Amino acid sequence: MGGLRDPPPRLATPASLREEDAVIVLHRLGHDAEPFHLNPDMILTVEATPDTVVTLASGSKIVVLEDPDRVVGEIRAWRADILSDALSTSRRSAMRAIEGSPPSADHPG
């Protein structure tokens, strides 16, 4: 087996797309590092066997280019972003309630 290539860097996407809210981007090994989007909530295990094997809740296994530490890092970053957004939204709502200002049109709560 040849040396592993680093996957292409993640491209910044406009905040309006928010695709990163639902998925992480990984690369299938053996498919010219074909990128695919995966919901991290579906991941049960990430193993090095020596290739990185991601096992999903459905029982499917996917061999990916990224090493296990990178996959775990992507999952952690995704979860941290979700929590940060939730806390930020909660703080904005609390501040509106404290200040007595009406909720914004795009977020009635």
C-alpha cells in the first residue's frame, strides 16, 4: 500500500449554508480520496486496523484516509461548534428577556 496523502484542507463555506452544522467531511480510502459527508452522531467506533475504519450505528463500516485522531478531532470540533451555537442562542434570548426587547423576526424564541 502506498503512503497516505493528506486530505485536502476544509474549505470555508458561507455561514448561510451551514452544511457543517450537520456533517463532517471525511475521505474514502481507495476511491482517489473521495470526500463524503457524514453525520457524526451515526459513528459508533473509530479504529486503526491499520487503516482507519469508521463503524456506523447501522453496522456499516467505512475505511477512511484520515487517521483516528483526526476523525475524533473532527467530531470534537463539530460537537463544540454545536454547543457554542446553542449557548450563544440561549444567551441572546436571555439578554432580550432581561432588556425587554422583542425577539428578532428570524428567531421568535
